Amino acid sequence: MKNKFAPILGVSSALALTSHAAVIEFTSPDYANGSLDSNSAWNAQAGWNVADVSGVGNINTTTNTQIAVYNSPVKLTAGQSFSYSVNLQFSGTFTQTTTTNGFSYLFLSGLKADSTATSVATGGTAADANIQVLAQSDSYRLLNNFGSVTGSGTIGTGQLNGGDILKYDYSLTLGADAASTTYSVRLQNLTDGTDTGLGTITGVDASIYTALTGTGAYSFVQSISPTSSGFTGVQVNSFETVPEPSSIALLGLGGLALLGRRRR
């Protein structure tokens, strides 16, 4: 896969790396059109497919409740953080229903305690957030399970249209225990410039904390039920993981040591 890193050539380069992410693009030669699950980097349910590997590349599903788990464990110690971003869009055309308080859950993403391609429940134990669209107003927002995310707002100045390019940001910082672990989420519509702002969730399920401090937790993307609001599916264009600052510092020190040996 295309993982783009800046070279480590000392402290200055190590600091520069903080602005560079590992960008996963679904293009050839790392990916082939067809089932995403056939690629060892992902554990995915049958609905997720890879498309257009000779062009811009993407993974997509037209099936509700389909998960794709990035098969790379995230292990942290207290104070460390893990961040990623998803570039995504919905296909089809939003349909406003006549239900007074109608709403639909479209997309879910976060960290789960294992790497299995088993769908996550919206109100389950994963450290995640979901995109909800409100039928009457066509406004949309981020929710944690079924509750509002503290600090995150509702996008109501423009419609959520099929094809709008969205950016979902996620960052978790490990605390001394599950209750003090926090994660933040943000959704931006890059097409019309609207933004939920940064919202924070305090506390994660004990199973997530145990995974993060043990064998590792796993990031994932999942459709929920976009077709209930008229959309025909969800498409992920790229997945970016941000290097952990403490790891970058260690790489920088390693680079300095290597340069020191070469100068002797």
C-alpha cells in the first residue's frame, strides 16, 4: 500500500514528520478491483469492494451494516495518542421523509477491541462516533452511540448531498484508565466548507482500554443504514493514520545516533 512518510534525517526532519501522515490509497499495485477482504491489510465483510485501482481508487459498499477493519493493531501507553482521518462520500440522492422526527444513521468509525470483520452495534462498546442525518431539515451531525458529542455541532447550513466530500477526523488519547481515556471527533464537508467542530468523548469501554494496553485495538469504517435516507451506499477514498508524536521523537533520536556514527 502507499504509505507516504517523510525521511528521518535528524530532529528537524523528525519534527517535520508530525505534519505527514501515512496515506492509504486504494490503488494498484497494492490493491486489485474486487473484494476488499482479499487484501491482507483489511478484514472486511462481503459488501465492501475495491474499485478504480487504475485511477483514484476507493472502497465502497452499497449494503447496510458492513464493516471494514484495518488490520493493524493500535497499542498505547498512558499519555500517548492515535489519530486517523477518513475521506468519504455517500452515493445516491438524499430523500426527505414525512416523519416528523425522522433520522437515519449513515456511517460509523472508531476503534474496536478486535480485528474480526464483525459489525459494531451503534450503541455498542467500541470507541466510535456515527454520522446521523435528520430527515426533515437535512441537517447532520456526529453522535456517540445515541448521544450528542460534547463540543460538536450540527451542520445545518447546507444539505448533505450525494457526492459531497467529507472528512472524518478521529483522535484517541490513552488515560490512566478507561474512564479517563478520551477521544475527539470532527466532521467536515469539504465540498461546501461546513464543519461540526471538534467534539470530545470522555471514557471508553473497559474492553477497548484492555485492548489498547494489550494486544491492540483496531480502527474501522462501517456503513450503518444510508439506504434508509435515500443514499445508495458509502465510499471511502482514503484512510490516513497520523504518526504518534513520541514515536516520531524516538525515530528522530535514532536518526541522530545514526548520523553520529557515520561522522566518526
